[in-house]
Amino acid sequence: MREIIKQINAPLPACILSEKKLKALLGTPDEPLKKVFVCSPYAGCVKQNVQNARMFSRFVFLCGRMPITPHLLFPRFLEDRKPVERDAGIRMGLILLDVCDELWAFGPAVSSGMKREIAYAMAHGIPVRYFSNECREVKKRARKRKIPAGTC
């Protein structure tokens, strides 16, 4: 387990100190994990955004929840540059969001896809939590700004 933790450089939550505590945090097979929809940018600087999404997913896992990160799955077989396929990926992500207990939005800026996911969660009574890129929870975003296309 420690090898997996070291592969992605995400901050380690203070509550995780040992493998024993990690097992205690994740519970038993009889207890279902809470599912968290990981909401972060994909388009733009894709390589960096994928690396960030992996880090955010790891953070969610280390917090004792199951990360649901559609933008790490669907781009494997969908072409994000094709509007119809991008929209299909977002719609499939919203189907996954329906089975999640919370949505955690990461980063200082909100992409158009993130905005759609956050609005959907709020409309369906799914709690939304906001985190910085350093995985620190923030109370509320002061101002939602768009991420310029093609910028890293």
C-alpha cells in the first residue's frame, strides 16, 4: 500500500499514519465506502490536469472514501476535442454523479464541465465541498472564474 501512496505526490491527510489506520479508515467489506465525485478541470493543459486528477483521487481515497473520477476514465476511449463525444462523457459522468454521496471540487478555477457537474449536484441535493489544488478544504470559492482554453 505504501508503494501506491508514494507513486503519486499528494499531501497525506493527518489522520493517515500507518497501514493499520488506513485499514481502520476504509472499514470492512460489509461497510460500503462513501462515494465522492472528483470534480476538477480536464481540458486545457490536459497532462497537468490528469496528474492533478490522479492526486485528487488519491486524496479522496486516503480520506477513506471511494473516488469516482470520470475524466480519468472516459478520455481513454472518447475524443475530448469532438463536442459530441465530450458532451457524452459529461453526461455519463452525471450518471455516475447520481450514485455519489458528495462532490468534491478542486482548484481555484471552474471549467465549463465542472460548472455543469456542480450545478447538477446542487440541483439533486448532493453536497458539494471545495478544495484548493493543495487539497485543503476552503469554505466557499470567492469568485468562479473560467479557465482560458489552451492555457497551462
